[in-house]
Amino acid sequence: MTEKADLQSVLDRAAAGGRISEEEALDLYRDAPLHALGAAADAIRRRRYAGTEHIATYIIERNINYTNVCVTACKFCAFYAAPKDTKKGWTRDLDDILRRCAETVELGGTQVMFQGGHHPDFGVEYYEEHFSAIKKNFPQLVIHSLGASEVEHMARISKVSAKEAIQRIHAAGLDSFAGAGAELLPARPRKAIAPLKESGERWLEIMEIAHELGVESTSTMLMGTGETNAERIEHLRMIRDLQDRTGGFRAFIPYTYQPENNHLKGRTQASIFEYIRMIAISRIFLDNVAHIQGSWLTTGKEAGQLTLHYGADDLGSVMLEENVVSSAGAKHRNNLRDMIDMIRTADRVPAQRATTYEHLVVHDDPANDPTDDRVASHISSTAIEGGTAHPELKLLASN
């Protein structure tokens, strides 16, 4: 265990570009003064992005929830419906999905994220059909979707290997994987909240296969379901070890558990204090991952702004639709003007980015900021939840 008097020397070493150990990361996460932790993380961010360190990014995307029917029944999830629950369960048809893609393009979105349940009938063929249709009709859209858990499921349904499943959906149009399904990778907390999902080791194994096939991804962590601080750091170590081998993770995105409408009785979400510390230690420990994203959807706009001073360089999405995290109690909302203002008032220059983090539009001059937010006004009449017209668009920041 690192003596408290030596914590600053560990921070100084990290800020200068040195790698810290898992044990040192745990000591820093537990005991380092918050401002010292943040100062080291911000120094690392500034050094990594020297020349553009004044910029913080966002992306415009749509989260397309294609079904809520799921066999996995994760205890933290308030979105899913069991396959036999015909009253709650629903699936969108392809025409509806393509309509949503058209709206995304119209509103300046560059990315769609397929997110839904592990439907017992949806194998590789389902995703091939849908991704190829999206690419045929909207070749300009990046399909950044799914994750290792969906690959494991679809491969089982279609009786093929994970490698073949990835090859086929990539050929059909999938550009990159989201960090979906990572939750907590260490065995004890993973079994406690998602006992029917693949192991954390298997999640990493599938991501490694994807990276070797040239399909990059993001990585995530769900905080606040009862895991220990040591298990949080172990999760980071598992991500860093794989990144050392493949280099395929573009970003790391921690977010907090939302406690409403699910089966994790008696659990409380991680505090803002814990979350900000995790952002900072993620930037310090994950020296081989380029981007750290602050997820204000589950913690609020003020916390999102703080993350930009504790190592984060990105604030995620102006999202044209989101139902999964919202169903568990996330109530924070945003639109394009809000996102730009949130970044600017955090003393950063906002920039719209691509999926691969290239800057598409840099908002250098506040006088040129959007004043007529078509994104906010258009979707108010088009948001859909569970197949039923919804009166108000959920314009959110996402993971």
C-alpha cells in the first residue's frame, strides 16, 4: 500500500507520462486529495492533446432501440421485457428503423447506435439484414452499435463462432462496437447483477477478436451496483491489459447505475464524488486509451462540466432518442445548444466530432453558435417509445 505521503509522487510520475500499477491506482482512488487527483488527470489530458487541449468534443447520434425483448434479464435493467411478456415486449420493423435513420441524417447526425435486448429469435441474419439496409439507404451514417454480449448471443442463436458473427455483421455494415455489456468485468459483481451474461473474460475475448479483425470499439463501466473500489480498479486493469495487446479501444466511458424500476433492491448509485474520482483515475491509469468520456446523462450537467477538468476530453452525445437508461431513472436532458453551452461555460471550445474523434465542426466563435435548434424542435413530434407516439423528445447525452 502506498503511503499517503508518497501519493503525490505517484501522481507526479503519472502526470509526467509514467505508468502506474493497479495497486497504486487503488490507493490514489481511495486516498489522494481530489484536487491533486484532478490536477494530475488534467495534466495528462493537456499533454496528450497539446495544441487542441482547449477543445472538448461531442457527437450527434441516434440510439435506435430495436427491441426490448431479452432473455438475459440483468437485474439493473429497467428496459427489458421477458420473451413471454407480450404486453410489455415490442420490436420495431425495418421501415420504422430506416425512418429514424432518415431523421438522423436530416438533423445533422452522423452515427446510429443499435441498442436493444437479446431477442431469442435474432441471430446473425437479423443484424446482417438491418445493417445492410441502413448502409444501402444511408451510406453516410456510421453504425456504432452492439457489443460483445450481443455477439455472444447472436452467434449462439445462429450456431456460428463469435469470429464468424463479427465478420458477417462487419461486412453487412457495422463500423465499430459500442462498449455495451461490459457492466462490471470482475466475476463477483458481474455474477451479482448479470448472472446470465457471458463472463468478463469472455467479453474481453470477443472484443479482442473484433479488434484483431479491424473492428474497433469503446469500453464502458457501470458504477454503483455494489462493487468495491478494488473491483472498480480491477475493471480498469482488465481493460488496460487488453488494450496493451490490441489498441482497439477508442475511449473509456464510466457511468452510474440508475436505481429506479429494476430488481437491484437496496442498491444506491455511486455518488458524484465517486464518479468524478473515477473519471480522474481512468485518465491517469488508462495511459493507452486515447479518450475519456464524461457521461452527464446519469450524473447531471454540472458533473459533466466538472469531468472536463478531471481528465475527460469528450461529453458524449446530443442524442436524438434514448430509452434504456431513461427507463431506470436518468432524467437529465440536453439539446445541441445546451451541449455547446455546457462545454463553453466549462472553459472549453466545443467541437462536433466523428465516431473516430476527428473534429467536424469547431465552434470557435460564440457569435456563430446555433440559434435555431432544429434538432430540438423537430423531434418533439417524432420520438417513439415502445412503438407508441411519445409527446416529448428525449434529447440526451449518451454513452
